[in-house]
Amino acid sequence: MAVIGASGYGGLQTIRLLLDHPEFEITFLGGERSSGKSWSDVNPFIPIPNNLTIEIPDPDKIAQVSDFAVLSMPNGRACQIVPHLVKRNVRVIDLSADYRFRSLDKWNSVYLNESRSINRKDTALCETAVYGLPEWNCNAIRSADIVAAPGCFPTASLLPLLPFLNQGMIEYDGIIIDAKTGTSGGGRSPKENLLLSESSETISPYGVIGHRHTPEIEQMASHIAGQEINIQFTPHLVPMVRGLLSTVYAKLRDPGLTSEDCRTVLATIYRNNQFVEVLPVGVYPSTKWVRNTNKAFLSVQVDTRTSGIVLMTAIDNLIKGQAGQGVQCLNIMAGLSEDSNLPTNTYYP
Ligand SMILES: NC(=O)c1ccc[n+]([C@@H]2O[C@H](COP(=O)([O-])OP(=O)(O)OC[C@H]3O[C@@H](n4cnc5c(N)ncnc54)[C@H](OP(=O)(O)O)[C@@H]3O)[C@@H](O)[C@H]2O)c1
């Protein structure tokens, strides 16, 4: 099992989740700036067996020691190595956005800056990669060579939204997503806006109109609805380290539906998904309830005056929003129980 991007937040969480996993052994650690350093030089607080040295990811070397690779790198990096890994029969879980769009042209237009410096030719791999939202794509994930784990905002927003699109219960126009995330969403490499002095005691929107998760959410929403869906999405940075809360607003087609009716829809669709918890009506999710877990807590409330439906989700952006979802997919790909070694209960408070 190889983890590339081991020094970063996603790599680090993946390694923690795999450390005492009954079926996987970490055999290769990949990185760029950290290459040549031993694991304990970079992360002395989580010891791993053999204290592997982080290396520049060489596909031949990875294929010699690994059947699977989890890639957790900035956008535009995975696509430079994945074709070589797949050719060598290494199955890939990519936590970046490189394989989330079925169309390479779409990726090129959404990830414009990244696409300028690389000339991707892996159109076919984009078409065959599976969007790794296990609650909706479990069968396809099982046999996939490349699984593209969804972004954190798409995960939290799609989980409550898809059931209502699938059942045709909401208007397709006018869907609004308002979401908040902690600073770890920006990764471990230094960024000025994520300094404590910049991001504490304040809350602000970013990426308004045109955030790169918008087309990703639209792609999956359209696929499930069976027609093109456009959404309005605004993320906010809030002064906490981890956690993501998404609130989705839509209009019900049937004005007679109640909160209990809509809760029943969610509870029925997710009755066999142990990582999705549908809360009782009137109980609203908190990011603290899911911290360090692979859970998504969902809640729904209907405003009978306006036929508005409000859908709420809390996840840990680094676990269900990233590495935990990656390990969930990995378990499925390996034919294991989906929840193998994934935490479901938080330490509270
Ligand atoms: N953070 C979140 O909440 C979140 C949620 C969902 C998805 N994601 C996505 O997951 C990916 C990783 O995010 P992150 O937050 O974990 O980032 P991060 O903390 O900044 O870590 C990035 C990692 O990529 C490695 N890397 C960069 N270029 C490389 C290369 N050419 N070869 C090998 N390794 C390379 C870095 O290694 P060195 O230190 O050795 O250079 C580092 O370990 C991103 O695509 C992000 O969009 C993040």
C-alpha cells in the first residue's frame, strides 16, 4: 500500500487510518519537498513500523511493493503519475480533483491554472474513473482501477441533496448551498490567509461564484436528476481547525410534505449506510459531533409557509471529506467490509 503526499494532511490522516488496519500494510511513502526524510523527521507524533523514508514517487518502485496507492497531492499532480501506476496494475484512490470529471475538457476548463502547465492526454482514464461517493457508487467502486474521492464540500452537499433529486421531489432550479469549513481545508503548506492572525476571530466567504467545487456538485447532481442542474454555492472559512457544515436550500414540488416526511426519505435511502446518520427533526448537526470520524450527520427541516426545504450536513473535512472516504473506497475495492478500521464515534467535547 503506497501513500503519496504522506507529509500533508490527507496523507497523514490516511496513514493513521491504515496503521492498525487488519488488511493493509504501508509499504511506500511518496512526497516532493519531504523526500529523503524519514517519516519520523516529518511527523514524530505518529510512529509507523520501519519508519519508512519518504521518496519521490517512482511508478516502478511503487508497483513492486504495492497493489493500491492513495494519492493526496495538490491538483494537477496525480494525473502525471496515475497513468503509469494503472499500466503497472496499481489501483488508485486519488483525493485530488484530477479524476473527478468524466470529461478531461471540463477538468481543463475548471482547473485552468493547473492545466496550463501540463498537457494531459488521459481522456480515457477520466472517462473510466469512478466518483468515489460510496453511498451512491458502491458497485462501480468495487471494480474500479481509479477512484476519484469527492471534494469535501461536494460530499457534505450531495449526501442530503441527491435523494431529493433522485426522487424528483424538489425544483431543479434555485438550489443554494451555503457551506463553512475549517482552516485544514486549505492543506498543510503555508498560506497567508490561513495564518492564525488572519483566520481567527473572523468569518468570511471566499470563491464566491466560480468555486471549483460548483461544477463537481453539478456534475453528480445532474447525473442523479437525469437533467442538467445548476446550483449557487458559497463557501466560508470559519475559525476552527477541522469540520465542515453545509446547508442546502431548495423548493419542494409538493407543498404538503412535512419535515417528518422528508426525514423519512433520507432515513430510508441511507438505512444501510452506517456512516450516514439522519438526525431526528429539530436536531441540527454540529461539526464537533463528527470530528475525527467518518460520519456524516444529516438533518432536514421544511418551511410549510414557503415550501422551502433546508438540508444540513456536518462532516469532518479531513475524514469523511477526504482521507476517511478514501479508506472507505479502498475497503470496498479490496472486497472488505466498508467500515473496516474507520472511526464512527468522536471524542467529545
Ligand atoms: N484538506 C482538505 O480538507 C481536503 C478535503 C478533500 C480533498 N482535498 C484534496 O486532497 C489533496 C491533498 O490535500 P491536503 O490538504 O492533504 O494537502 P497538503 O496538506 O498541502 O499536502 C500536499 C501533499 O502533496 C505532496 N506533494 C506535492 N507535490 C508533489 C509531487 N509532485 N510528488 C509527490 N508529492 C507531492 C506534498 O509533499 P511534500 O511536503 O513532500 O512536498 C504534501 O505531502 C488536494 O488535492 C486537496 O484539494 C483536501
